[in-house]
Amino acid sequence: MTSSVRRVVLTGGTGFVGAHVVPALVARGFEVHALGRRPPSAQVTFHPVDLLDADAARSAVGAIGASHLLHLAWYAEPGRYWRSPANLDWLAASLALVRTFRETGGARAVVAGTCAEYAWGSEPLIEYGLCAPTTLYGAAKDATRRVLAAYASETGLSFAWGRLFFLYGPGEKPGRLVSSAIRALLAGERFSTSRGHQRRDFSHVADAASAFAALVDSAIEGPVNIGSGEAVPVSTILERIGRLTGRPELIDFGGRQIEQTEPVSIEADVTRLREEVGFYPYYDLESGLAHTLDKTLRA
């Protein structure tokens, strides 16, 4: 894909990952055109579009004439997105968007997936392992990936699917583990949690965004895990937050029960991300949490 201008259509540019993706794409020399209801930053050309309006999206994408697409937008209300029927709206909108992109001359599309597509188990999750989602969100993402992969094969579209694992970092909405713990401890409030034995693969959001930018800027096709490759107990994450805030005594381990169906471990195999895409994260867990706390204090 060679052209005088490498132009990328970005959706979800005001989201948690998308806000960090913009500078990562600009740093790689892309001219960024953002579609959505609100402009993400001054570094992009903004096109006000409701992505659930297929005709409006088609008009905007056709006018832009981009070579690349990074589709991050999806319904993501904390606590609700797992079961919301809105997932069906975004499944349909995503299929229509990628089809429009290809039919108007687009060559390379990267779409955000989720680790919730997998059949979770104790071993690291590898891209071509079993997908058996147990939520509507995971099923909608899995279905989107399957249809788009088949469409890409039929039309010659270069297509990659970035499966996101767990995230934390500056700008995270309340209601998620790290943001909720930091806010509670800084306010001097007790933070009730499980005993924290479950192991999770967390990445700093800036690293996840940079990984997506690297994937867009590559020719790698198919699913690629976007994670750290190292799951740690939730208790370890919270203990580090307690130490960094100076309020470890406020963490109430065992004060909240988790569902019995909660997986023991969710960890990404990141071999493709490292060896094929060539991406390595900037932050480890300690430095990433420290950076997040510092940004929270400065906000």
C-alpha cells in the first residue's frame, strides 16, 4: 500500500484507547481523519458522523478516500456492554463501515476485538485457539470478526483484528478496577474487592494504543492479541496501588464476592504482537501504575 499520503479513517477517537491512538498514528506519519460525534483532538481532521447511520458513514468515508481504517468504536458503557442489545447495532454498523471502506478504495483495515471472544482457560490464549464467547458482547465481536475475515478474503482487503485484553491508565472511566481503586484510596475511602486470586493480563492504555498503530502500519493479517503477555493476580495490582497511594490499609480484600464462573486466569499469548508486528510495550506494571496515579493527581 504505497501512496503519497497515508490517510487513515479512525473511529472511536474520543474513547479510552482512541484518545491515545491519535498521537501514535500521527507519529507514524498518518494523516488522521476521525469519524464520530465529537472531535478527538486538534491533530486530526474531524468528520461529524453518527456511525450507526450507514448512509452518513458511507458519504464521509467516500469523501475521505483513505488507504487505511482503524475501527475502535463500539458500545462500551461500563457494567452494561456485556449484555446490551446495542452490541447488535454495532455489529451491523461495523460490517457496513468496512464494506464501505473497501468499496471506496480502502486497502488496509484493522478492527478492535476482545479477549471475551475466547474460550477462557488456564493457559495463555493464542489467536487461533477456540473462540466460545459466553456474553452477547463477546459473541457480537466474534461474529463481526468471522464475517469480516471472510469478506476480506473475497475482496482482497488486508484485514487484521486486534483482540484487546484488560486496560488501565489516564482517562479511564470510573467503574473499572484500577480507576476505581485509585479514586477511592486518594479520597480516603475503603475499597472493597475480592480476595484477588484471579490473574488478569493488564496493559497501560498508551501501550495498547501504540500496538494498534503498529498493527495498522504493518501488513500482518488475522487476529493479533493486544495485551502484556503476563497475567498477574488482581491482588498484586491493588497492593501496588495501595503502596503508591500510601493507603494500603483501605483495601478490603474479601469484602466483595466474585461470580463462581469467573475464570482463574486470562492471559494473552503475545508472540504475534512481538515477533510479527514487532511491538514491545513501554510500560511495565509498576511504572504504568505510577504514571496513571501521577496523571490522576494532576487532573
